[in-house]
Amino acid sequence: MNQRFQEMMQTELDRLEKDGLSVRIRTLESEQGPACTIDGKYVVNLAANNYLGIIGRKDVKEAAKKAIDEYGVGAGAVKTIIGNTQLIVEAEKKLAKFKDVEAVLMYQAGLTANSGTIPALVHEGDIIFSDELNHASIIDGCRLSKARIVPFKHCDVASLEEKMKEHDSETGTKMVVTDGVFSMDGDIAPLADMVAVAKQHGAITMVDDAHGEGVLGDHGRGIVNYFHLEGEVDVEVGTLSKAFGVVGGYAAGSRTLVEFLKNKSRPILFSSSMTPADAGAIVKVVDILMESDDLVHKLWENAAYFKAKMKAFGFDTWRSETPITPIIIGDSKLAKNLSAKLFERGVFAQSLGFPTVPQGLARIRCMLCASHTKEQLDFAADMFHEAAVELGILKS
Ligand SMILES: Cc1ncc(COP(=O)(O)O)c(C=O)c1O
């Protein structure tokens, strides 16, 4: 073992710990629901992206079990060799209908969908206009592409337009890329205006709908439906690991886009395909969402209820417009302490600091879900208040 290398890592770990930025990975010991057992403690769960409470649904579990019985547990190879099960094909078709696009291509995760789509579409000599707060997987995809990255101010269409004007004379493909719903702030990209500006300047558009599907639009169809932009956005990327409650990602758009990505996108060509259980579960989840929008309504009702309670206590919920509810604390250590106090009191809500969020804007991110009961939300809000008063964050 190289001692110098070990010491280098330990020094950085010590610094992270000192600054309240080290990661503590907890262990889930029960099925994930609105309340669950973590590290031996039963807690109200305000940390999961399980927006619609799908993870524990009996019918989805049955679909996954049936898929295992029929196809086995693994994909066996990449999609382009033998990993493309009939279930994946069915999930792609259903998802295309749900998203109102010509075609969908399944990836193994939202991360690989973003980091594998962008470099397939833009290259050295091209320009990507990227919201400054875009998700890490978009940033990775941009970097891998070797295109020039031009950041614009967060959700600021005037800033995007200004940057695009500066590069009007340049040739090569131009792409505007944004998160749909921003995962740390819970605000919504002004996608209709961004698409209009992109078109004026001859650029293609890409949106990551990770936190929009199952949440925004009719029956949770996502941000494109929410803004009535069907057919206007060149590339939609998403994840099946949040509202869908499973795991996986996808790219959606024209048939040509999907054929192109099948031939050019590295996670499709070089990483094994989605498992049968995941594909089977996803097929079922699309059916559930198409049948009824009750869960989507319940999610928004719960989010509004919790936000109102937290605001009444004097908490700052930042610029959230969606069920992602950040509680701004500022200092990373204080946010971490608050998260620990909440855990002691039976509430699990994760603190997030730099570099996940900007310096000085550490927060506790509360993720609301359709299956939370009012009692659980009341309890969680009360515990937040109690712990924040104890730590001097709120007066009383
Ligand atoms: C905006 C956004 N895009 C993509 C991802 C990645 O999705 P997945 O967890 O499916 O890899 C996430 C999840 O953290 C996300 O928040």
C-alpha cells in the first residue's frame, strides 16, 4: 500500500469532517416507505425520491417477481448484444406513449442517460449552453463531449439569450441543456422561453426530467407536457429511480434520435442493460400512472401542507415550486447538526452542503411523497421546529 497516498486521502477526509461536509451513509433496514427503519431507528422518511410511494406497492413488486420468473435476474450483456429483453422493448414503447414522443431508449440509470447522451450528440467544436445549477450527470456529459461549455445564470432566460448572442457567429452544433426541476432547489426551469430562445439561435434543446416525471403535468407526464411543448424539445432524458420507484434512465425523442443513440451512446454500447425485474416493474408503473392521477394529486397536496406548516414556523423554503422542499440553514455544520437532532427525534431528513449546493446555502432537503399521512407530516414539522429552537436556528 502506498503510505503517502493513504495519508493524502486521510487528510482530505479529516478536512471534510472538520467542515461538516463528510458523508455519513446510513443503512435502511426495512422496506422504504413514508416511515421506515434506518440504523435501528424507526423514522418518518423525508429523504427519498419515492414521490408516489411506488417502491412498496404490491402490484409493482408482483410485476418485478414475474419478470424474474420469466427472464431471470440479469441482463446478460449490453443492449446491443443480448441484453434487450422483450420487457425492455415493452417498457420503451409504453414510456414513449406516456411521454408523447416517437421513441424511447432505456439506460441503466439517469446518470448514464445524461452522461451518455450528451457526448453522443455534441463534440469538440460545438457549444453547450448549460444552466449553472444543472445536475452533476449533465455536467459530466458536457465535459465528456469536449464541446465548449457556456454556463448561463440559473433559470435566467435573459442570461441564456445574452450568451447565445455572443456565440451567434460560431458554426457547429449548439445545444441548450437544463434540468427540468432542480433537485436541490425544487424550482422549475422556464422551459418554454428557453426553447423559444434556443430556436431563434439555431440550437437544439435537451431537458433532464428526473424530478418532473410522475410529478409535473397531466398524470405526471413531466415538464414537456406541463409546458405543452410536445414535439418542441429535441432530447428528453429522465430517470426511473425517483417517482417511478425503480431504477433506470431513458432518452426520449424522435425515432432518429433513438436509432442514433443506439449506435453512438457509450453506456448503451459498453454497459450491461437494465435487469428484467426493473423493466417489468417499469411497465407496471407506466400502466398505474396512465390509469389514474390520484397519486400525483396526493403528492402535491402533501407538499403544499408541509410547506405551509414549515413556513408558519419561520423556516425558509427557498425558491421551491415543487414537492422538493429545501429548508435553508446556511452553515454546513449547523445543517448537519439539525439533521442529527431530527434523527434522534424520529425524522430522517438529509443535510446537504458544498459542493452539492453553493457555499453558505447548506440546507436540509425534505422530499414529500404521496403516501405520507398528515400525522407524519405534522410530527416531522413539529420535530423540525423543536430541534431548530434547541440549536438556536429559530427563536421559538
Ligand atoms: C436532476 C437529476 N438528474 C439525474 C439524476 C440521476 O438519476 P439516477 O439516480 O437514475 O442515476 C438525478 C439523481 O440524483 C437527478 O437529481
